[in-house]
Amino acid sequence: MNANLFSRLFDDLDDASLLAIETMDGPRITYGDLIAFSGRLANVLVARGVRPGDRVAVQAEKSVPNLALYLATARAGAVYLPLNDAYTLSELDYFITDAEPSLVVCDPSKAGGLQAIASKVNATIETLDAKGKGSLTGAATTAKPDFITVARAGDDLAAILYTSGTTGRSKGAMLTHDNLTSNAMSLVDAWRFTQKDVLIHALPIHHTHGLFVAGNVTLLARASMIFLPRFDPEAVINIMARATVLMGVPTFYTRLLQHPALTKESTGPMRLFISGSAPLLADTHREWSARTGHALLERYGMTETGMNTSNPYDGDRVPGAVGPALRGVSVRVTDRESGKELPRESVGMIEVRGPNVFKGYWRMPEKTRTEFRDDGFFITGDIGKIDHRDYVHILGRGTDLVITGGLNVYPKEVESEIDALAGVAESAVIGVPHPDFGEGVTAVVVRGKNGDMTEEQMLKALDGRLAKFKIPKRIIFVDELPRNAMGKVQKNILRHTYAGLYGSKVPGGFLPHDVKKL
């Protein structure tokens, strides 16, 4: 049986006239159009030498052709590698030389800079801009629309998504066709998606949330999406009159709450608001319910696993909780050191097992082995508990990874750039609760001898050296960093000290990362 998710999506389509995608200023795209367009792109990929199993790296802004390229890559049997369009050339150098794609797709303005990097791995470069124009779509105009989706086994790779850690280099999470298919099917069922649904798609498509959750779930249900280039509160509120579902990060909801047009009347046609990718403050959950009459549905997932749990569609959506495990997924809480499963209400390490859990880290077999228990459970690195109703509560992370606006930030990478600045002795980068972004990237800096750079000057110096989302929202200067007896910087103390820096409260009353509570 062909396990290729997109064979499942398209081969048994019984009505090609169904609306798939609508944009604010473009044509309405049916499922038939999407099949034909992805077929043309798949034929271009094959003509450029892309073979089953090859990686296709894509750093391009959100557009319908970009989404179609994802479908085309999988239909060609290749492995899709989305890259944040904010990444700098030095960051891209690592991802491309590590993944060794046979094709790199980028904005035309970046093709020149990427050429030297792509040549290291003998990759071809094609271009695609924010409007979906470029050499790739230019070639697709003369390509044939007919394409037989390449058969793939369930264990074959469909995508690689790079995820940051707190030590070492970024890791490529290998996601299989079974991973993506099982998760999408589970979410269609859990969230009651049908052909009648219209999703407001305002998320980026270079990570799990916008690409696999929003994209795959909508397509598998034969629903449609209104495709926005970016999140705009006023546009989203205006669209609600003809939509049914919004998927967003907590930032979406805090900003919508600031808009006077958000009312019970404006949200009336909607049936579901989903939040994820970062912690949702319980206060935001309660304020949203009071203002709109809708209870936000918070869920829990990660790059390596897709979605693991979800508050119920029917039943209590508990503020500060992410609900029970999804169908087919097992979740447990264990002692960090022994791995022994803990009883309900005990705080420990969250571990998950199921068909959604990734195959491992790209070319990192040792790292992969250390992240799995012998019985197949994946150690998430998140700290939490499971209550007596089987609801999972995320209380922090056992690592120093910062998640800001749904995006992962590797502290050591930011620290290295700050430490390289003139007049800096050392730095520590932490995540601090932020009402808009879940966590705000925050740098605590010790000046060196004769160091006199101001916060504004330091932020300006980092601009261009790091992707925008990695640049600290605040830089705090101190005389020294707190250390334990072994000389290790105690970031938990820093997080506690600056917990109220952005005027936000912490979900569940726990400080993120504060593993002393274990």
C-alpha cells in the first residue's frame, strides 16, 4: 500500500471542484487546481534531478505556490526541509551542509548569497518570491500537470525539521509519512474537522504548526483555508464572518483581545479557536471566554512528535492544561533520573509514545538513542504532571530552550554572538514569561573591562547577525552571574529574578524551567 500522505489526500478525491484555498487578492483554488499545480511542480523537481529520498530545502516566504511545493516534494517521494525565512546566510550554511539537499529553493534576492553554500553539496538553486513568482513557478507553467505520486512506505521520510537544543548543534527531526498521516487523521477526528470547515490560516508554513497541523488537517478533511500572508488582527476579525476555525499561537489571541472589534457577535460564526506552540496564560484563556463566549482549545505538541495531547472538543477545556493524550498516543510522567513512572499529580519528565513520534535525529544515531527509553517512549524534555482526569499540565522545560512566539531559540547561539561583542565579559540567555510571545528572549550580560555599550547599541549590533526572533527583547546588565558550587550559571535563579520583567504571569503558577520543584 502506498503510504505517501499525499496519495491518500488526492488519489481518492471524488470532487475536484471543492474549494481548497482562498487568498485575499488572488484566485480561488480548488482541489483539482491544487492537484494539477503540485503535479506541475513535481515534474519540475524530477526534471531538476530530485529523486525519492532526496532533500528539498526551502527558504521562501509564505505563499500558495510554497505550500504547493511542499505537496509536490512529497508527491515526488522527496523529503521536504522548510527553513525559516529569517535565517541568515551563516545559519543556512549549517542546515544545508548538514542535510545535503539536492535542490534549494529561495527568494530571488538570496540566490546569489546561497550559491556558494549550495555548491558545497552540489545542490541546484531555484527561486520563489513572496508572490509565488520565480524560476520554479516559471518552469512549472510549461510542465505537465499529470504526475503519478511516488509510492512510499510508512517509515520513509516525508520531512526534516531542524529543532534547537540547549547544547550542541541544531538537530534535524526526521518525520515519516506514517508520522504525518497518523497525526493528521487523529486531529481531524479530535477537532471534528469536516468538508464544511473554513480555516483562517495566518501561521507561517516553515514549522509544524502552520505546515503539518493547519495544512495537513485541512486538506485531509477536504476543508478549505483562507490563506493570509501573515497575522493581522483586523483582517482575521473581518474574515471570521465566513470562517469556522482559527489556529494560532498565544500571541494571536493576546493581540486580538486588544482589538475593539473582537466581540461575541464578530466571533459568532466561528466554531473553534485553537492555541499552541507556546504556553497560553490562564488569564488569556479566561479573558477570551468572557469576551467572546468561546473557550480556547489548547493542545500540546513539538517538532519531533506533532501533536500529543489536546483539550477536548466536547468537555472541559481547562485553563493552564493541554488536555488528555490524543487517540493512539501514550503520555506518562517519569522521574528524571531513574525513568520510573510517577503517579498522577506528581511532577516529572513528560514522555510520549505513538505513531506520531519521529524516527530520530538526522545523522545523529547516538543522540537519538539517548532521547528514547528502551520501551519506545520519547523523552520530551518538558516538565509537567498528569492530573486525575488524565489532563496533562506543562509546567516548564528541563532544558534552557526558549520558545518565543512558537519559534525555538537556542540560547548558546545567542550567547556566542553577544560574547563576541566588544566590552562583553559573558552573558546568559533565558526565556522569561511574556504576555505576547509566551516567552521573551532575554539576555543577562556582564560587561568586561571598559565595556560601555548600552542596551540599544548592543541590540543594534546583533541585528543582522541573528534572525530577528532570536534577538533579545531586553538586555539586562549585572555585575556577575549566579553560579553553583561547580561554577555553572544558575539560569533558574535568573528566570526567577526576572520573571515579572514583561509584566506577565506564569501559567499554573510555576516558573518555567524551575526544576527545583522536582
